Amino acid sequence: MKNYILDTTVLLYDANALTAFEDNNVYIPINVIEDVDQFKKELSERGRNARHTSRSLDSCRKNGSVARGVPLKNGGRLYVSVGNPDTRPRYHLDLRDKHNHILSIALDIKNNDTSKPTILVTKDINLRIKADALGLEAQDYESDKVDIEELYSGYRTAQVEPGLISRLKEEELVAVPGDFQFYPNEYVQLIDIHNPDRKGYCRFDKALNCLVGVKSECNGNVWRIRPRNQEQIFAMDALLNDSIQMLTLVGKAGTGKTLLAVAASLYKTVDENTFSRILVSRPTQPMGKDIGYLPGGVEQKLFPWMYPIADNVEFLMRAESQTRRHLKGFRELIDMGILIIEPLTYIRGRSIHNQYLIVDEAQNLTPHELKTIITRVGDGTKIVITGDPYQIDNPYIDSSSNGLTFVVERFKSQSIAAHITLTKGERSQLSELAANLL
């Protein structure tokens, strides 16, 4: 059995953190409850977690005194600790700092119960450093961590006999070679074992238990956008495949995630009429210092966050201006009801049917926020989730704990989902150099 002390960042990150430590003791410092109380009125996910935590703690009081410890459903015990004021001066901590107050209480628990390991759990890096300096074991909250370096890429390379590539091009359907095992909708680059320059592209279809050919042109012209590399070929195929209901696209800036998604959504909605409209959402998380409140209604407030989408649509519309004179730009698509821009704030409780849903910059969302979004998807809707785990502006998550990487790992074995990691920048030479060097 162990003693775990949780700080505010853990409770604001995961509303169910109280029951995530099996049959061990969970301690909540008294000032953490005061911190949580300050966030309860927020309309964000953080505010929701604060309210849920407060309700959970109040519910626990029905089973006894939280000062003496109450049982949790998972077999552990929950304590709310005020520490020992008489012992605090010896730690040489300025208790006016709330983090030092948490450290003081954690050290008291460690010294009073030497029979068990005592561990401070926090998502605050500096607090973990200070705890280590004081001889207190500290850990990050890793209930849903994903090793970003080991993240599933969605495709692989396989060396095969030349006859297999020939059959794939002729029949567009071949049996899985040898002892290869693939995830559902995993893409494969087949390379001739005798001639490395001879290649073929395919996707593993779990229902058919075979490899299905993927054309490098991907149905030719998709709003004049053509894949420029292998990863974009795979991404475009998945974007246009109706049997793939959820697609995640991960990649650095300039790899074409958003442009490919917008082009495919326009093709499937305007040209093929497969979906009734396009719904685009992005988290309103600022980079750097926030400029404050924006004037106007919901659409006017949201529009600055949607400039990247507008830029991509305008780029596509300019390319198509000669053949689609009836569609003149981003604003016309909105006025015609083909394109809907909506904040994620209001998505809870909705049922989204027969739409092409794009969630951009998803690396700034927590696993629970993405769960909330995905569970809104109804019949006939395709959801595309894009983002770069190395460009996170949300202070409560990182490249390994964000919702995007979490979804990639959880859905890689599902036959209705696919994933592609894009690594090669195609925006411009300068953009590619900046992404790699800076």
C-alpha cells in the first residue's frame, strides 16, 4: 500500500483521479480544495472537472469523516489533510506559496507514516523538482500517457516478391503476404525485394482480410489538390473512404493536415453529395498572451480562431475559380449552409448526423474533451481529427497526455478508424526549415 498526495493540477485534469490509484491511500491537501473552488464557475473542461471533484468529495463525506479517512469504491481510502502546523518551520518553506503548503503537508504525511511509500502526484514540473530536492518522491499523473516517440504511425513498409505488386496493380486486391500482421486500415508501402524502386501502395482491410490497392492519384483531382508524398497519398485515401468513420492526422506545421481535410470534405460534400454539410471546430486556445474579449456575436468572436480554415478554403476556391463560378469563397460557403463553423464549447449534448466533421488543433484537447466530441457523432457522419502534439498551448497537457495521441492509440485496433502521421512538410521550403530547425 502507498500514500498518494494529489495536487490541484491532477484534479483539474481528470475528474476521476480520486479513484485512479487502486487500493492505496489518497490524500488531498486542504488548500487544494480551496484552489479547486476557484475554478468551479468556469464553463471550460477545467471548470467541469472542478465541479465534479467537489461533488465527489462531498459524496465521500457520507461515508465518514474525510479527516480520518473514508473508503473509496476501488478499495482505497480518501483523506483530506491539513498537515501538522508544529512541524512546518523545519522544512524552511515559505507557506504563503500554495505549492510550498502542499509540499509541507506531503512531508508531514511521509514523516508520520514511514511504513508506506509516500508519493506526490502532480502535473506541475517545478513542483516535482522541488519535491525531489526535499527528498520526497514525485510523479507525473500518467493514467493515460502515450509515449509520443512510440506513437502508432498508421503505415509501414514491407518488402515482397515482385509478383505481389503486379497482382495488386491488376486486381487491386491481394492476400496478406507471409506472416505479416496489420492493424485495421493500416497502410502499407510494398517494395520489390529485387528492385527497391518498384513500389505499390495498399491498405489492410480487416473485413476482407486482404490488402486493397491505393492509387497514388487518389481519384485524380480533389479540388485540384494532389498528394505530394507517400503519407499524403495514404491520408487522402482515408479522407475519401466512407467506410473509415474516424481519421486522425498527426503532423508538424506545413505537412498538409488541414488542407487535405478541407479539400476532401469539399469534394465529398459539394461534388459527391455524400454529406449534407461540413462542420469545422477548433479549440479556442490562444498562443502566447490572450488579447482579451472579442466583440460581436458567437460567429464574430469565433472567426479569428478560424482564419486557418478560411485560408485553406480560399486557397482551394481560387484554384477552382474557373470551374466553380457559383462558389466564390469562404463566406459564400457559410451563407449557403455548406460550411458551418462552431466552437467546441457548445458541442456537448448535440447529435451530429450526416456531416463531415473536422476537429482541427486537437492537440490542445484533453482525452475527456475528445471523448465528448467523438460521442456526439451520429449516423452517416465522418470525423477527422488533426493536430501537432509538439505545438501545445494548453498548460495542463503535454505531447504525451493530450487527447489526440490518446485517441490514436485507443482506436488503432478498430476497423472503422484509421490514422496517418505526416512528417514531410509541403507548405514551402522556408516552412519546412523552420519546423525542423527552430
